[in-house]
Amino acid sequence: MQDLYKELIQLLEADQALIIDDKLNKGLIIDRALRLDTALIKLLLTNPSIKKQFFVDIEGILVFDKVAFQRFVNAKNFLPDSYTQYKNKIGLSTDNDHYITDSREVVLVWPHKDCVLEGGQTKEDAKRNEIFYNTTLAPDEIDVLTAPKVLTNWKRYDKDGETIPTKISKADNLIIKGNNLLALHTLKEKYRGQIKLIYIDPPYNTGNDSFGYNDNFNHSTWLTFMKNRLEVAKILMKEIGVIFVSLDDKEAHYCKILMDEVFGRENFIADICHKSRASISNDKIISPNHNHILLYAKNERLVFGKKEKFGIKKSLNGFKLKDDKGDYKLVPVDGPGGAVKGNPFYTFEGIEGYWRFSEDKMRKMFNEGLVVRTASGLQQKYYKEKAAKSKQTITTWWDENFLTSSATSQLKSLMGDDVFKNPKNVNLIKRIVELWTENDDIILDYHGGSGTTAQAVLDLNVEDGGERKFIMCEQMDYAENVTCKRVHTIINNNQIGSFIYAELMQSNQNYIAQVQEAQTTKELLKIWDEMQATAFISYKVLPQNINNEINNFEALSYEEQQRFLVEILDKNLLYVNKSEINDATHKVTEYDKEMNAKFYNM
């Protein structure tokens, strides 16, 4: 077998397309194999041993066993680098018979800023500065992962400032900081079947859209990441609930197939395209200037049955005339589109035209004073009271003031600085919230970002007197200094509203944060000492083996040292489970115990 490894390496080294930074790239090799790349298949067929190992003869036709090839290339003995060799020495196996395409696997850890996923990169993708701390857990490892978590660091924000809350109810808006997959499972305890509208703006998976977190996944990892969260989101939705997912061209069509699976193809409502940019990219063959919003219902038939409630309110401007029936404005009575079916041509009151109504109805309205003769011709009185009750049917192309550049200006003027790149336009989210919610509905955004959804809800409540509630989830540190600050600014400006902020109580996640913030190997070794004392380390690892090989650990690159310390932590225990709230190890305060009891019993 060892000779076969050597033969394959020598064979693949002949293809310069598989080499990055003077080394064969394992991820790129696997990516080409899974795509049945013609050049790679031809190359493999030139070696008799490789041909015999990975091709099956079926009645004279050779079939490439890409699964067996993937496992072979993934093995620890193929292209072992210093990191892999170190893991082998301490007994932490790198063999893995499960792949990200297994739909039951869970992509757990959020992609952090300036980090990218290893494996399957293009040459451009491979230009990276840090290791991507993404974790994939197989089903047999997910035992306590989705249990509800302990919440801590409670704060209430209202027009009077920041206070420590003593109570909480479903009348409160929420911002929760922590891994959004685990936050969703925590919310599931009390909000199952109660969310009317979900809007999310997830990582677009482009690698260059300047999110506050890196969004460079390969397709299968990204889809698994999305699937885990969409499945919980569906549980949280009302039967008449809907979900809007904002994406660009790179992943929108993949995501639609995924959402067909999660929500059912019959529950697809629309692919809304909205104009997101006015400028032109000269480096593109065709310059894209729109994003997609996939709209699904939990139960499309229930939504369709109430379709008269959905639509955009018509403008109430321009009603400057008045009679005994109320305020009105004059609108043309000639039919739209000219001589088409339904717009009869005839002479009425000496004027020829394509009229909106039949001659009998026109005569009746004229006699009642609802159709009048003006200098511009015949016009109809349109009353404000009628307009207030009607809604305009919307289409799938939205080009009103929804530009990302305008959204950046909105946020900068609100916060006084350029604190978040490429936020969503608040007018866009307001349209969505107005379209699908009523007075006291709950709106969830579990990719909270800068807090645009929360602002849209608060602004709309001020405009129409509603009492809609929002729930936001955000893992990144800007949850406090951007998201909360923005929403609190809106509350101060309007002098109305409030929200409660809380964090998932960290356990192993605290060590991940320390590892990411460390700057030197000396700091990492100190963190390792602390981890041995209080962290929950994977059952696969014996700390003594690491200590015995500490010189080899120090010989790794700094990024590999960081990656290793994160990898050996038990990902089931990133945060403290509610069931362990009384475990003295976690040092949960009496106040937090009291607030958690109120949260889970509300």
C-alpha cells in the first residue's frame, strides 16, 4: 500500500494544475476527483496500479470509484505534512470515512473573520493568513450538542439607558450572542411554532463580499451549514409562517434545491430579485446588480388562503380634494395598455377612448359624480379611505431604494462611523416585514449582523403603531458594539421600545476565543496549561501524549498550533447546557439561575 501512495504522488506531481505553492494540494485533488475532471481521470488511467485500484471494469467499460479514491487521498499516509505527522504521533487519528456531503453531519463552528476552509480551494482561495476553525461533527458525536443552553450577561436596553433586567417575557425583543445553531436550538424550547417571519442574510459563499466574517465555504460545506439551521428554523415557524433567504447568484440556486428538501417544493412561493447596486463592474462579462431572496412558506396553502392580507400599502399622498364622501384625488379613467381585451373602445360624453369600465358602469359612475369631465379629459374620483384599505400586488422584481450603497450611508449616518461593511438596506427589510406581518407577530433573524432587521421592525412599529417583536442572533463580538448599539440608537431616536440582550454561556468556546486572540506560541502554551485544568478535551486525546511531544508541537507553524488546540476541544461543550446549570464547575451565578428559570418558563 505504501508503494501505491508513492506511485500516486509521483503521478499527480506531473500535473502542475494540482500544485499550489510547490506542493500537491490534497483538497484540490479531491475536488477534481469528485467532479470527474477529465484531465485527472486520463492521468490516473496511465498507471496500471492506480487503474487497477480505482477503476472497476463493467462489461468492458471502466468506471472510476471516486469514493474509494477520496478515502485513499484523505488517509493520513497520503501527503503527510508536519501537522498530520504530529497528530499521528500523539494518537489522534486523521482517518475519516465520513464526508461533508453526508446530510446528517453538522457544520458547527461559525467561520471567523479572515479565516478560510482548508480543502478544495482554488489557487486564489489558497492565499490565506489563518486556519479556518470550522468543525464538522458526525451523528455519533452529537449527543448534547443541541440541548438548550444557559444564558448569561443579561442586559436591558430602553430609552432610559442600560439596566440589569429582573424579568423577561415574550413581549420582550431579544438579541442573543452565541453560535446561531445552538441559539436556535435554545430558542426552540420556548418559541416552537411561534415565529411568523424569518429573514436571514447568511454568508454568500463568495469569499469577497466583505462580510464581518469570512464566507468562503466549498459548496457542500456551505449547504450543510445552511441545512442544519434551516431545519431548526422550520420548527420555530408558525404554520402560516414564511422565511426569506437573501443570497447572490453563487449559491441561490443550490440553496433553492436545499430549501425544496427542507420545506417541500410545494411550499416555494417566489424568487425575488432586488436591485442591490447601481455601479457597473468592468471586470465582468455581464455586470451583476441584483441579489436573490428565496421565499418559502411552512404551509403554502395556508398562506395562499390569506393572500388578500399580503401586499404593499398604496401611497396615501396626493389626496388634496374633498367632497361630502371624503378626501380624494383624480385618476385617469382610460384603461391601461390601450386597445386590449377588457378595455372597450367607445364614445362616452363625446370623448372617444379605451375606457377602464363598461359603458353602463361609466354612465352610472358619471351620474353619481364619480366620473367627471376635466381639462385633461374624463377622470375618476379615487378616495383616500378606499386607498387605505387596499394593497398593491407585488412582483418578483424590486428596484426601489434598496441599494447596498444606500444602506451603508444609512448606517454610517446613524452610527457616526463606517462600522459594518455591506449592511442590508433597512427599506428592503421594512418592505418584507410590512408585507408579511401584523401587529404583534415575531420576526427572527439568526444571522443578525449589524441589526438591520431589528431597526426595520422598530421603525415600522413607530409608523403604523404595531407591536411586532424581533429576535436576533449574532456570534461575532460586534453583537454588543454594533448590533446592540445600533438598535439602542433607534430606540433613543424614537423614544419608544426596548430589548433584552443575553449571551450563551461559554465553556470550551471561551478557549477557542483565547486561542484565536493569542499572538505567540508562549501564549498558546499557557492556554494549553489552562485547558488541561478546566477545559473539556476530546475523548480521543490523552493530554500526557501531547506533553510528551511538546517539542514537536512547538515545531509546528503558529497557525497549526492554533488549529490543533481548537481541534482537540470537545465541540459538544462549547457552551454550558441548561441541564448543568447547578454544576459548580460552571460557576453559574444565582442571578443567572433566576433569569434562566424565568426565560425557560415564560
